[in-house]
Amino acid sequence: MTWLVTGGAGFIGSALCHYLAGETDQKIVVVDKLTYAGNRASIESLEAEGRLDLIEADIMDAPRMARIVEETAPEAIFHLAAETHVDRSIDGPAAFVATNVAGTCAMLEAARAFHDELEGPQKAAFRFIHVSTDEVFGSLGDEGAFRETTPYAPSSPYSASKAGADHLARAWHHTYGLPVIVSNCSNNYGPRQFPEKLIPLMILKCLAGETLPVYGNGANVRDWLHAEDHARALLQMAKRGVPGETYCVGGGAERTNIQIVETICALMDARRPDSAPHKRLIEFVKDRPGHDYRYAIDAGKIAGELGWAPARDFETGLAETVDWYIAHPEWWRPLQDRVYAGERLGTQA
Ligand SMILES: NC(=O)c1ccc[n+]([C@@H]2O[C@H](COP(=O)([O-])OP(=O)(O)OC[C@H]3O[C@@H](n4cnc5c(N)ncnc54)[C@H](O)[C@@H]3O)[C@@H](O)[C@H]2O)c1
């Protein structure tokens, strides 16, 4: 038996692979195109241990996806491969529609062909875990939280493409009986996150003594969950989740962006007192076009039905994340040299 993970060389995908390798005996097969955001270094220790095979492939290659699913015969497919950065979706939306919508269609079709041929316990056990985001619900005001029944109202090209993918995933369950489970999760943080995203960007800019650009007035609110807690939620969905159902996953840790940046500055002050106070590096910059104000998750359903709750509190997890980036320049420095050096993205609206 194997687990098939698309996007397994990305941030959450690699966290999931490490978690699956620790918690289960199954072989892991990763399908990843290794775009700018995919990093083989994030999973090479698992490859070296013989726990994981990486197949470099594009999920939009439908015939190849069908062959890979048939040959790996997975117990579950965890579908995470996607274009994921809102700012990049503002500058170039077409790649988001291609990978996130057409790529998801190819994965669903490959899974359907495989599932149709299964029989008995193998058929009953198979799951397609479609990994989505809370951003598909749009923006909240100061009150309330997203739950599974919240209507979709995506507002960025990224979230619109993820919403399209979610509708396909649910349609494949409804129409073809594919055992799809959808996860809508809040912002993730933790080790091995590509340094274009808020938390690693701020950590690396602090280390370099560069200004810390905060969009707008920094008042936008996100709920934060450690990627390993997300991985545990995904495995629980695969094992005990109900096909056709959606689970909202969140960390119960709402913070404004400026709170996040100031907390990172305080953590850096303790670790690099010579350059304190890092807060002096904060600079408010022009807001992201269409910036959603607030996201929050009511994770009551997954807590009640699957017994899931985040294991890490946010302050501990954030301190560990800062320490991980300080300890692993060999992971991020090549990305800065070759792929992304921290420049502003998403201004072309
Ligand atoms: N990061 C978050 O806070 C967050 C929160 C909720 C949900 N999600 C979802 O979780 C999933 C993973 O997010 P992430 O933050 O790890 O993303 P990421 O950008 O770090 O990784 C994406 C991975 O997908 C791969 N990929 C991209 N296009 C591909 C293609 N056409 N074929 C094959 N592989 C391709 C990349 O190479 C990369 O390894 C995404 O579906 C995202 O929408 C992310």
C-alpha cells in the first residue's frame, strides 16, 4: 500500500510526507513538477531512507497521471499540488487556473479510472483528499468564522482557482461516487515554507537587516496553524473522514499581520540582541490589491467528528519556526540566490 502525495516537495506537502513517514509504514510516492516553489531538499532525507519516491511530473499531464495512479495503486491520494501565492496570482492568473483547476481535473480523472477498477476492501478504503484553503470563503468582518456551510465568495485569482477546484472535487463525488474529502484550512506556518510567504519572508529579512514590508496598516487578520497539525488532520480525514464531506481546519490562533511581524521581531531580538530592536525595520507599504480583511475558522466539525485539535500553540510553533530558519541556511540560501530574493510581488493589478 502507498500514499500518493501531489505537491509533496512544497511546504505543506513535505510536512505531510515527513508526518506520514513517522506515523505509518506505507511507502510514499510524490508527484511534483518542482516549480519555483518545489524543493527536493525538503524530502531528500525520506528518499535517502527509501521511504519516498519522487516522480517529477506535471499534474496537468492527464495520461501520465492516470498511469502513475494505476501503477502506484495508492490507499489514498493527498492532492496538494497547486500554485499558491496570492501575489503571484495577481501578476499572472493563468498559471493558477491551469494548475489548480485543469490539474485538479486531471488528478480526479486519474483517481476515478483507478477507483472504478477497484473491488472489495481496497475500493472501500480508497480516498481522494483534496486540500483546499479557507480563502475560498472570501473575507470576514470583525465577527464570525467560516464553517463547512459558509457560501463560497473567493476574491483573488488564487482563491477563485482553488474554489473552482473544490467544486470539481465535490462534483466527482456527487456524479461518479469518487470518495472525495475536502479540507478547507487556514494559513499554515512551520519549517520549509518558501520565503515569499509572510512568516519566512520576515524571518529572513530580519536576519539580513532588511526592511520588513507590511501591507497596508497591518490590520488584516489570519488564523494560523502549524503545518504538522494540518498533516495530522489530513491523515485523520483519510482514515476516518466521511466521503463527500468537507472539514474546516484551523489553528484557533487569529493574529493581525502586524502582530505576527512584531512577534517575529521580539523573537529575533532574543536571538540576535546585537541587531535589536528589529521592530525598527518595519515599514508600512501600499496594500495588496483586493486584500481580504479577515479569515477565521470554526473547526468544531473536525474536532467533534474526528477528534482533531491542534497540538502546538502558536507562540511555541512560531519560536520553533524562527529557530529552524536560523539553523538551516543551507535550505533557504540557494532559493534566495536562484529563485527569489525577497522582492515585492503582486503589484500589477
Ligand atoms: N500555505 C498555506 O497556508 C495553505 C493553507 C491552506 C491550504 N493550502 C493548500 O495546500 C496546498 C499546498 O500548499 P503549500 O503552501 O504547500 O504550497 P507550495 O507552493 O509550497 O507547494 C506547492 C507544490 O506544488 C508543486 N506544483 C505546482 N504546480 C504543479 C504542477 N502543475 N504539477 C505538479 N506539481 C506542481 C510545486 O512544485 C510545489 O512543490 C495547496 O493546494 C494550497 O492551496 C495552503
